[in-house]
Amino acid sequence: MPLDPIVKGFLDQMKAMGGPKMSEVGAPAGREQFNALMQLVGPKDVAIGKVQNLTVPGKGGPIPIRVYTPVAAGRESMPALIYFHGGGWVIGNIDSHDGLCRLMANEGGFRVIAVEYRLGPEHKYPAAYDDAISALTWIASNAAGIGVDANQLAVGGDSAGGCLAAVCAQYAKAKGIPLDAQMLFFPVTQIGEQTASLKEFAVGYFLEKETLDWFYDCYLPAGADKNDPKISPLRAKDLSGLAPAYIMLGGFDPLHDEGMQYADKLRAAGVKVTVADYSDMVHTFIYLQSVLPQAHEALASAAKAVAKMFTE
């Protein structure tokens, strides 16, 4: 299937605008670029029932979280999706993904808890991992105090955040924290291996290999073991007993194949897996809410799938 024509038009427009790449301007300016893009293409004026900004304790200091309660919430104690934003562990924040989290909460009818983990290169691995685990652990232990049912938790994220969600799901199994679902959008599942999609879609499809390599350099300290499952969840030896997974992929995404490899390995370990493979789409096309009709449809479908997992 060819690339969606609306997506192609958007990419052509971005190319025509020109300008330096994030890897050329550095992390602070790159964050500004990304936030401006999300303001342009993200969802606009999404009503929500309630928003709470809190902090949870972490190894590197307090970790900001944002709790979204959907419109017309029926009860105080609700299921919750703990969500980690994308951006290569370098860009993105709670605000960049605010509209997406609002949409997921409303479409799924559950609370969404966005986590503001530390970013590289200022805070290299394991800072983001430590913050993700700290947030998961605190929310599971203090669920009642924030209106969350501790027996109805899920983790989710996109791209780098999808990687964090995957490693959190592995951690939850090891520590006996019950999870009903893991929602992995276009996840990084391995760093360091070349896949066919990474080669084929290295240039010109929204996320480029050059940017990925820059992200990884910013994220990982020198000498980091890329085969550590906390960095590359695909490298975990035993995936049995993990929470059911909903994995969204894009056919023109350089990360497509490693996402599919993770889905296949989960299935082989006996984990229930749903793959939503949008063959005519690019990496994180769900960001394009004000540009692409399919972006809202895909996000709504994912949220409804997770809502169903909470009841199974």
C-alpha cells in the first residue's frame, strides 16, 4: 500500500519549509521545534472532566505527573493508563502530549496519568527508566488517593515512551504489580540492530535514522549495554506472564519491524497481543490530529481496546 496522500502532502510541506534538523541545533532548540510542531498539528481545545498536577518521589527528585479524569466520569475509583510521552528520551513533555492524553481519557473512559520523566542529554540512562519505574510503583501503591483502582492499571506510551511502557510491564511482572494492559505505540524495542524497515525508511518518512541515532547518543551513556532489557525490551529472555499488549505500528516507520518482532515474541511467550498495523502511515501519525482524520480514529480505537482489556 502506498503512503497515505494526506501524510505525503504533510511531509512534502515540511520538507519545503526546510530548516535545520534537531541533531544540528541541539536538545534545547529541538524541544522548542517539537513543541511548536505539536501545537500546530495536535488536537485543539479538548474538553476534559478534570486535570490534576501532582509530583511523586523519584531517585532524582520529584517527578511531575498529570492526572486526567474523563468528561462525565461515572465513579471516583477508576481504571488508569500510566502514559509516557515520546520524543527519543530527549524531546517532548507533559504539555506536548496534553491533548493526546485528554483524547485517550475521554475515548477510553479511564483516567490517564502522564509522567514527566527526565530527558537526555542532561540526564542520561537510567534517569528516564528510574523515573518511569518510580512513577509506576508510587501510583500502584497510592492508587486510592488519586481515585485509581489499583487492580485496573495499564501502562502505555509512544516511541521512546512505548519502550518505557514495555520495560515497565516487564518490571511489573517481576515485582507482582498487577497490570491489565500495555499499550505500545510505535515502540522502540531494540537499539543497535539494523532491521529492514530501519534501512528502507531511513530518510524522508517523518522520523529519520539520523535523528534516531542522535536520540540514542543523547540517551545512552558511553559503554551502555544495548542488549540490557531495560534499554532494549526485545532482548528480555522471558516475556511470559506479561500484561496483554496493544501494539500500534506504521508501515512507513523505521521502527516498524522491531515493533512487530516484539509482538511476535510476546505471542510466542503466550501473551495476548493485538497489532494495529497501519500500513500506509508513518511513525507516530497519531500526533497529526488536526491534519489527518485517521489519527483520531486510530487513537480512539486504541483507547477503546484498552478499556475493554480493563474488563476482561
